[in-house]
Amino acid sequence: GVFAQVQAIAYRSRVAPMGEHPANEPAWTRKFPNTRYPTTSPDMMREALWAVLSRKVDGFGVHGFNALWEAYDLIPRPVFAPTNTGYHCANHETRGALKQVLRDVAIPLGPLLRALPERAPTVAVVESYASLILGQRISWDCQGAFYEYGVAATAANLMPAALTEAEIRDFGIPDSVRALIMPETDVLTRRCYERIAAFKARGGRILADEHLCPALAADGLLPKIVHAFPRGVSDHDAGGAATKASADVREQSMRSAAAELKRIVGGTPHVDASVADIVVSARSYGTADYVFAINDKRTYGDYFGPWRRIKEKGLPNEGTVSVAREAGAVYDLVRHKAVPFTVRDGRTFIDVSYDTTDGRALLVTGKPLGKLRAKKCGSTVSVSSPDGGVMVPVRIDRHGRKPFYAVVAGSFSRDFGEDLSGTDVAVTNLADGQSVAAL
């Protein structure tokens, strides 16, 4: 399957270089003066987790245990000795943000999120191995044009897919894709080129920079993305190179690039937002859409903010999310209740608001959900739903245990391996919050 990883660490060389000492330098730098990997901020951790959960992954991990806890206080082993100064827990609030998203989103909605398919992509970003090697475009970590334009397309709510050169060579370009984003693709293998040429011949568009392979012609020029900070410095150094640039430069450049990408791709995305700093995406199953809306509005806090290299503090935000369909009901899957919406010109509009960087998981259906039915027989609990075209997340309560599942195609059944004839069993619909007893 597909597994993702979120980093509990930040590269100090990027966010708070040792060689820079702002006037309001926070106390953690005096407590851990030599740490090169301090804890990422809580608000960025929360947002990153939401971004992972919005995509179809089979699991995810969090890297950097000893950036969330001071490990040598917990485990008396030499590897966690205080002299191991690479990782340190510089912000104790981050593990609270991690816990909150696990408790409220990842665990109760996990079975649903693992089962929901991705929508067929209309935009894809191409990563060419031949260009990386022969064109000397090697990337590292979250650097490189492929990553940059993937972020911009995501910020534009285009829900881009990633296509490697090998995938294009072996499987071609999905019929649903109408635009390829091809940054720094100087060199292509012959088979990959032939597949892309055939894609163009059937009406597909190529959006590229000046480095596009000469055998292809671009249909649109990619917007420039400004790098606010020096490139080519190792992520593993002390970060001593000073700069006067601020994260405002980066943010403005990325927002502008996202808006330009949306314009040159054309059309209205399946899901969109009224403000640029609410990032939306969707997955679909049967007659339902599952919309994820993440608040990306941030400012400088007092943790990494004094260096002006990254905006790590989440801000309140509000806006309207729209979906290209007429809804009969909308449910908040985290708060387990129906939410207001309006329908206009064939689109559904849902107001959202946030206190900080957080997310919303919204189930959009053609009509209100019907009542679940549940029964138990011996050690088995069965749940049925009148809405076969909707995947419904549920919680099954028995003996104080509350595991989570998903009702798919209108039915669910599980053998719990114990006689439940004298046990109270309740099934809760995590979309509308209603519970039924299994009889």
C-alpha cells in the first residue's frame, strides 16, 4: 500500500539558523543550543496530518520520537543519552496536536479513510527520472521543481496526481487527465515521450517551463516560484548562512503561482474555496463526495517566528467551500452532525470557520442519510444502511470497547469471537451521530 510520513522535527537550518540571533530569540535555543532538529510547531503538525489524511493512504508514521519527548528521560539507553544533541523536544504542545488529530480524526475515521478511493485526476505533475539524472535535476527532501509545482497545484485546489516517468512508460496517462505539469523535464526516454505525444494528440495540454524537452511544445508557461532563501545548503548543517528574506516572499510567490496555475488549467475545480488559504480536495464513492477543507492561514509566532523564515502559528479563518453538485445533505464527519449548506447554479456551498490550522471532513450526499439497522447473532454484529451508494463510518460499542468501522455498499458484518447474546451492543453513525441498538 501507500504509506506517508509526517516529520515531528523541523530542519533548524531552514527555520531558525544557529548563526542568526533575533532580538526576541525564544528560550528553547538557550536550553538546546546545539539541536539541529527541534520539534515542528503544533499548528504545522496538525495541518500536515490533515493533509496526509485527505489522501488515500494505507497508513502513516510520525518521524522523530525524541522531538516529541525528551527520550533520555524516558528510556535509559545510551542511544538516547543527553549528548545526542541532534533531536530535542523544543515544543511540548506539538504532541498534544498530534494526539488531538489521532483521537478525533485518524482513529475514528481510519477505516473509512483507508477505503475511500481517490477521484480520477484531471491534472498530473510529471517527475522524470531521466531529467533528474541526465539533466542534473536531482532533488533532495522537499526541494525540487516537481515538489514545488505539486504544492502550487494543490494550493490551487486542482488535486494533482503524481506521475513518474516509469508509470507513464508502463501504463500511459490516465484518460481523465487533461493537463500535465512538466517542470524541468529536459530529458525523456523515448517511450515516455511517445506516450506524452499521444496525450497531446488527443487534446491534452502540457504546462511547462523553459526546460521542456525540445521534442515537445508547451501549451502554457508555468509561473515562476520564488525561492526566498539560499538553495544548495545541506539540510544537515548548522544553518549559519544569514539572509534578510522573510516567509512573506515565499507565501506571496506560492499563492500567485497557484492562482496562475488555476487560470491556465482553466475550468472550475470539482471542489473550491472562496479564499486562497483554505485548501480543499475531495474523494468520491458511489453517490457521495467526501470533501476535505484545511485551513492554511498562518503567521509568525514566538517559536520560529522571530527568524521570519516560516509562518508557524495558525490563525482563525473562515470561508465558503463549494462542490460541483447539488446536495441534499452535508455532514461533518468529525463533529458527527449535519451542517447547513446552500445550492446555487448546480453547486453546493458550505460555510466553514476555524480557530487555527485545522481541517474539516464533510460528507456531501444527494439526500439525508437513512437510519442504520443493526443485529447480532451469536458473536457476529451486522449493520445495514439504506444508502448503498454512501460509505458510512460507524462505531460499535460493546463491553465499553468502541472500535470503528465503515459500512460499504450498504452492509457490514464482523465476527467478534465472543457470544454477544447477553451483551448490549450499540452502533453509532459517525456522520449524523445517531445510534441504534443491535437486536
